[in-house]
Amino acid sequence: MNKKIILILFFIFLLTGCYDNKELNEIAILTATEIEKVDDQYVVKSQVVNPQAPDKTTITQSPFIIYTGTGKTIQEAYRNTTTESPKFLYSNHMQILIINEKIAKENISEVIDFYIRNPAIRTDFYVLIGKNENILDIITPIESLSSSSIKETLENNKKYLGSSATVTFDEFVNMYLNKNLEIALPSIEIINHDEEGEKLENTEESQVKSKYKLGNIAIFKDNKLQGYLTKDESITYNILKNNIQNTILTYECEDKKYITIEIIKSSASTKITNKEITIDINMSGNINESHCNIDIKEKDNIKKIEKLFENKLEESIQKDINNIRNNYNSDIFNFLDTIYKYDYNTYQNIKNNWYEETYKKIKVNINTNISIITKGNILEVIDEKN
Amino acid sequence: MKKINNLELASLIFIQMVTMDLGININIIKNSTGVNGWIVIILSFIIGIIPLSLYMYISNFSTTHPLNEKINILFKKAGKIINFLISIIALVIGIFLLYNSNNFITSQLLYRTSQIMIGIILLTLAIYHNSKGINSITKVSFLLLIINFTLFLLSFFSLSSNINISNLLPVLKENTDNIFLSALKLSSINIFPIIITLSIPKSLVSSENTYNKDIIKTYILAFIVSFLVIFTTYSVLGIELVKIFEYPEYMVLKKVTLWGFLQRIENIVANQWIIGNYIYLTLIIYYLSTNFKSKNNTQKNIFNIIIGILIITITNVIFKNNTIYYNYVQTIFPYITMVLIIFYVIISIKIYIDQKIKH
Amino acid sequence: MVNSMQNIINKLKKETNNQDGIIYRRKKILYKNIYIIFNETIISSDSVSDFVIRSLNKIKIPTYQNIINKISNFKYKEITNYKDICYYLNSGFTIILISKNKYIALETRKNLSRSITTPTTENTPRGALDAFTENIEINIGLIKRRIKSNNLWIKKYCLGKYTDTQVAVLYINTIAKEELINKIDKLLKKINIDGIIASGILRNLIEKENKNPFPNTISAEKPYTAARYLLLGNAIILVDNDPFALVLPATLNDNFISEEDDYNKSINVSITRIIRYITFAITLLTPGIYIALITYNQEIIPTELLISIAAQRKNVPFSTFAECLLMIFAFEILRESDLKLPSFASSAISIVGALILGEAAVNAGIVSPIMIIIVAITAISSLIFSEPEFTNALRIYRIAFMIGAAILGLYGVLIVFILFLINLSSYDFLGMPYLSPFAPPDFNRLKDSIIKFPTKSITKRNPILTDNITKNKTEDYYE
């Protein structure tokens, strides 16, 4: 009898619940956010899915809707969207956060604080720097949601080119918090932004007029945006950070003639030996295109190509590192972190005036090792018919 | 009385040693020892060998009696004070456990539900469980442990691709002063409280021969699991993120992806912690109710309900918000449980002396 | 002397309100009147006239001993009192009253039971096709055919004030523990009820009925199943006039074992068993987890799927919980009507079910298509268990899981799951823990649970049921 009373009590307590119940009809699925700043006020643009029944073939409504809110803090701006939105914003499915470069140049910590503090928001969305405003407004073909479109573009770029980077929010926070690391984020911009781009008609032509385009990597120093790398520097950055899955390298073999190698495996390790940074890069790849008359049936020729690429790559990486050191003076390659982890005593000596003295001067040795494993379908050279 | 399988008893001990992994272990060590957390946990389990061996020594004494009766036999009237003190410590552990799980659930799963309600539900279930007897507690703990372990393995193997060993470097360069103290603290909250399990006398266990062996195996397994939790959390998140999150062990589960398509399943995987908290809480109520000698089941249930009300009231009176709670977790809680080592030692010495006198 | 026999007849006539069916025939042999009494409705007139009357005709001297010797019926009982007369008369015996307190009962029963037919509830593609009938003697015979040992012991009871139902407890005395048989004996002797007309009534009387909604006995329709459990040390209860044998005690795991498993290789059986256990989890948890995911933990659903579900649910006015309850209720109605209706009407039911509940409800915007899928998979999964009680018990816990999920999301599902485990694990029937091979863990018997080991390696019986542990000593033999 007593047990039954306990059991009944148990179910009575259960019945008082339901505070957190949110039906799908009551929530708006937030997939992306863009944060801008206008006159000291945050402008938060939330991209919300407009779910449409799959069997309705004629799409008359936009696949997503942008709600805009302004406020002194980001939370306030979010909540102010309730003046426009009929449903509560549900942000666990957020895929993309675009931070406008104005904020990145001023103070990025306020953005971080909001997102890391809020348990209702996950930390696995991608963070990008927006070079212009209203990037999320664009309606894109193929993927109807521009957020999924951007996400997949980022991931594809990582897989096949490596000129951009995928940085999730917690990695971003880690870079922000760790005193030895500098922030590097991918960027995004809009080409031909006009009113048409926000309409469904934008997707009706094969040559889409308004579209977004991934920019190169944005680099920070002391948590403030310094500038953007070039495409080659971005690839170098990704090679050194081991972010690359697959990329291509193109170098001149003869005058105005080029060979392209597709890198399918790449690993870089940064070490500190005798107060010098040593970077070992191991790559393997395929010859994808060759304009030169090289007989690849011969072993020596393969070696020659490998040697050529190793030297050129070494050269270009060395050049890129020096450029970045001189132009931005930002340690995006985590040299200080490497020293901290592998040579703590040196770190103690240099940490106080790292940027003032050591960073620009420290010697960087680069060893590259490229092995060409397959040579494409053909062995012969496709020669010009003379 | 029905016998209890060795594995079932082992599962209780295992859950006691592993449950504090959520929210308490890392919070105690993360600020004082930095990236050396994984060394601290190894050390803590080495320290824990002492109470463990004393535990096995005590369990051999008068095997038919539970802990409180053993103490009464050994110390006569003074035994009541010792029993009272151990009960108070058990109550404190219960209070911290309840707040920990409440806080975890309300901060991560159900933001708008009130903490008291969640606590009442968990406690009611624990009291109901107690009314079914110790056999039911051990059986359920064994079954839940299997689920726990499966979830743990799934999450660990899924996370193993994200492990970045360099996040654990440099080894023993910074924050080295507090390592030993932190290890003692961890040991005191993870391992010392297993004395509560002595409330299940050895004679109740189905094969007494393998009792010690099974407990040692459990200890090693618990060590591996605790170590892997801290190791994975630190090496996946990095020390900076570990420091800012309230529940870094939970945050790391957000990265779990199974077979490519099951993503964002941290709320399913995190059930391993809630299950652990629940079983531990049930065990504490069981221990406290063994002090209440009554053959009448109704009276015993009423006693359990009073304990439950006590725990939930104290929890809500003491911990008004997270900050107070974390303050207490770091400053008071380990020292309270550390007192248990005194009882281990006193009881063992008394048993030793008594046996010397007899011969 | 004559008077006392006449008294008996008068008493009988009075008690039965001079029923037509009971025939009293007086026969005079030499100087002596003897009476033949039988109940026309339950005796076979052939055997009465062929054996009883004809044998009596041949008798010259009507002494008690002489009659017993000359009678050609193979089965007779010497009885002395009125109570026995009534019992045997009602059981289809022919009673001969010879002199005071010297009566005999001769077996002349009419065959009122149907012949042995194929099973209707336990269908397996292979295996023996005989099933129990309503006749307890035939049923015992069917088991005895399979277990020819002297050690198959049978204890008989007569239960029920009006029905006087024969109940037989069968066990193999060298395997089953005496303790178990004594417990059953005690339980059966305590029964004091007007009538037992089904084995289910008996089962409900000897157990704590509602402590565990899951069945803790197996209703075996096939002698095969009965024999299988007898060999494991269980006891079987047969009830006259009931074609189902009760196997007791049973555990949860027994519901996952089918006769078909004995015909297949253990590796294939293992996969089938895993599927059965997964189905068990599906049918128990799917609606609950669906509600939890849709109303609390939407993050677990992949974004594209969530958008699609949101689009489907856009016009549904009910809460997910109400929607789910509605559909489950509709399914239960379908199942119930399908059970009760004769087979010619069942196609109508399926058309109505599929069209109205499936298509039309979606088109009318009452439920979302995804909910139809959820309920359909739950329903299909629940039907793989042959024991209807099992399916019914699953229904209770399924709804408990739904309530838990509707109130606290995944946390609620966990809470109800723990409650489910507490209730199942704390239950034991006749000393057998309900979750037996799993908790308390018994590695020998785990070999025949979720995974089945090769038959040669399953060598032990359950120590809870028997002291005679070893059951299989087959050795590997390779050329």
C-alpha cells in the first residue's frame, strides 16, 4: 500500500512538468545569424526556415525568412525579433554565424560571451567574417537555405581546395581565450548585391547574378581583425595547420608551362629545435595536368618533378610566412604555442616580448617531402603535333 | 535474504567511484592544476589504494553484519557517534549529488523546469526503489551500468578521432604545486565514500571467495574510466575551454557523432551521468535507512521519505545558486569526505587490536 | 439392504431434480437387485451396452467379487460413499450399486473432445504440429509421448467447488527442485473458488496478479513447449478443458525464444534474437522517444528532417502527445476488433484501418504522416510476440513512456525506464527473478538469451530451478 502511495505521488509530481515543452508548431528553426553593428547597436539578423509541405510543387513562398532585431546587447537584439516573428526562435540548429568585419575590428568578445554563456545554443556552428552586410538575404540555387549552402561550400572548400577554413565556434573561442593563439577565421562576401538577390527569381537564371563567395582567411592579432590573406597564403596556412584534406599545387616547369599536382595527403608538424622552428611537411599526390614534355615512365623524371615541387613549395611557404610576419605581425601559425608545449624553458624567456622581438626574427626551417604516387591515366605525353 | 551477485555489488562500487566525474572532479582540479589534470587522476587512484585495502580488511570482520552493526560491535557506545558522523557525511554527499544532478539537468536539458521538481522526482524514484529492497537496487544498478558502459564506450570511440594529445602539453611545467593536494581531494570524493557500500555485508554476496578480486577489478576499471573521461575532455577541448565551461565533460559529448549521421546526441549519451547520480543517491538513502532499525516496512518507508525531504530541503536552503555550489564543491566538499579516512583507519586498527587480544 | 441402495437413488434423484439424462436401471441377477446408474449425456452408449450390460448378463452369482472379476471394462474404481458416486457419475462413469457400501464405477466416458489439431497461436514453419486439446488425459499423453521417463511425475488435484476440474502438475522429479513443487502444492491447496474453467483463472489465483503486467507463466499450446520447459526444471500445470498448459515460472527472456530456434543454426538464431530484442525496444520506446525528440530535444533530429517534420506538422492542431495517443488508441481498436471478428470480416477491417486511419486522417490534417509511420512501426513490432499478455503489458509501459516523454522529454524517458527496470527486477515468481539471466547475471544461461551459443556449448541448466545442473555432455567429435 505504502509503495503505491509513493508511486502515485511520483506520477503526480510528473504531471506538474511540461515547462520546457515546445511543439514544432511553436518554434521557428533558426539556421543562421548575421551580426552587424550600426551606431553602437547590435543588429542581429536571424535566418529562419519557412517549412513547406513537400508535396506542394509550386513554391510560392521564400524558403526562409530573415528577422531583424536591434539592441544594445545581442540577447536584447534577438529578443526584439519577437516584434516580427510569430514563433519563438529555436537556435539549436544554427549552422552559421556571420560576424561583420566592423565588429571584428572593434571588439569581438561581446559576441563570444553571449554564445558561450547560453546553454540553449550549441557550440558547433561555423563562424565566418562577413565582408559586406546582408549576406544571408541572398536566395541561393541548389540548396534552398543559404545557411546550408554556405556550410556545404565551406566543407567542400576544405575537402578540395583549402583556401578557406572551417572554424567551429568552440575552436574560435579556444583561439580567443588562449593567450598563445591568434584567431584566424574564414570570410565571406557578396557579389552583385541588389534587390533581385533577395527574391526567388534570383535562382531562375543559370548565371546567378547575386551570389556569395567565400573569401580568404581573415587574421586577427590581439583579438582584433588585421586583414585578409591572399589565396596562396590561405593554402599555406591550412597546410601548416594540417587543415588540408585535398588541394592542388601548380608550378612552372618550363617557361609559361605548368604542372598541376593534386595533393591527396598532407601532414605538417611544427617543432622547435635549438630555438629555431622546424616545419616538416609530408605530402603525396597525383599529377593531374602537365603542359611540359616530361616522360614520366622514367624514374629520374618523377624524382625531378618531386624535387622541383619540393623546392618551389618550400620557397613559397617561406615567402608566405615572412610576408605574414612582416605585414601583420600575427602568430597565426601557433609558433608560440609550439614553443610553449615543447620547449617550456625557452617559452619562459621569450613570452614577454614575443611580438616585439622574437617573432619576426625567429628562424623557420622548412623541410618538404612530396611523393608522387600515381601519374594519372596516361604514361605518354600528349604532344603537340608538329 | 537472497544473495547478491558479485557483479551487482561491483557495479555499485563502480558507480560510486565514477559518478563524480560529472561536474565535480574537473571543477575541483581544473583551476589549480591546469593541464596536469590527467596526472592528478592517476595519482588520486594510487592514493585510493589505501582506503581500498582497508575496505577489504574491514569487510572481512564479522561478515554477516552491515557497517553500522560492525561499528557497534567494535566500539560499543562510542560506535553510535561514529555511525552518526558517517551518516552525516553520507547525507552531505547525497546533498551535493542531488544538487549536481539537478543543476546539470536544469542548466543543460530542461531550462525552464524548476530544480525542486526535478529533485523531487529523482528522490521519489530513489525512495520507491528502496522500498523494493537491496536486491532490486543492486540488480537495477547492474543493468543500468551496462547501459552506462555502452554509452561511455560509444562516446569514447566517437571522440577518439578528436583527441589532440598536444592539448595536454606541457607536462608538469605549470601549476605543479597543488597536484598532490588535488589528487587527495579527488581521491577523497571518488574513493573514500565506498565505505557506504559496506552496508551490504560480505556474507550476502554470492561468492565470497572472489569478493576481493572482483573489487580490485572494479577499482581498476573505474580508474580507467575516470582517467579516460578526464583525458578525453582535456585533450579534445583544450584547457581554456575546460576552464570556462560548467560541465566540460558534457560539452565534449556535444562532439559525439555516431556512424556519420547520429549527431548532437549529447543528451542521450549524457544519460550515463544521470544514471550514476541516481544509483548513488539510492545507495545513500539505503545506507541511511540501515541505521534505522525497524522490521516494519511502512516505518522504514516513512523514514526514507523523511530522509528525502531532509536532503531536498537542505539542498535548496544551502545552494541558492551555482556560484555558492561551486564554491562549496571546491572548498568544503572534499574536506568533508576526507574525514572518512579517519574512520577507515580507526575501524581497521580496532579490528586489528581486538584480534591481537583474542590470540 | 435394498433400502439403502434405494435411498441413494432417491437422494440422487432429488438432488438432480430428476434429470432426464440420468438413467437408473435395475437388473435382477438370481435373487439380487443391482442398480446401474449412468448419465446419458456423457457416457458412450456403446460401451455401456457392450461391456457393462453384456458382462452382467453373463454373471450367474451376483457377489461383489464375482462382478469385479467378470466385468470387461478396462478401468474401474471401487467406491464406498455417496460423494464418490456423484463425482464419478458426473465424470462419465457408470455406477453399479451391488450392495450397501459396495459400489463400483466403470469408465464408460463418451469422447467429447475434438481430435488433436494444429496449433493456432504458436505458429512455426517447422516443428511438430500437434497441439493440446481440451482433454487432460490426451494432453498428459502428448507430453508423455515426448518424455518417456519414469521420472515424469504427475500430481493431480481437483479444484473448484462446482466444476471439480482436474488439475495436473507435471515435473521431472530428478530435475525440478522439490522446493518449487512444494510451493506450487501449497498455492494450489489454498485455492477455494467456485470454479476453474480456464487456466488463466488458475494462474491469476496463484500469483500476485497485478504486480507485474508481463506474463510470468507461459501459456504453451504445443506439447513441444511443455516438454522443453520440463527438461529445464520448470513445472507444467495442465487444467482439464483448457488447451493451454501453464509453464511456471517463466522469465522475460522466455518470451523471446521460439520453437523455430531449435531447428536453426545458433549463429542465425542469434541474429533473430537480436532482432527480437531490438523489436522489443522499438515497440516499447518509439512513441516515447519520438515525443521527447519532437517536443523537447529537437536538436537530435537532423536539420533537413526537422524541417520536413515541421512542414508536415504545420497544420496539425493537436499536441504531439495527443496525436500519438489518438493513433495508438485507434490501433488498439483495430487490433481488438480484428481479434473478435470472424475471419471473413477482417479484410473489411484492414481496408477501413488503412484507408480511413491512414490516408484520410492525414489528408484531414488530424495527424501528421510521420506519426502514422511511428505508430505503424510500433504496432508491427508489438505483434511479433506470440503471447498476447506480453503485447498487452508492453502497451502499459509504452503509454508510461509517452507520459514521461511528454512531461520531461528524454529525462522523463530515462526516469520511466528506471521505473520499468525497478518493477521488473524486483519481481520474482516462485523464486525465479523475472529478469533472470540478465540480473542477477548468470553466464551459463546468458548463452541462450540475446545471443545463442552453439547447442553443444549450452551445458547447464538454471541453478535457481534445479540442483541437477548439467544437461548436455555431448563431446566434439571430428574424424
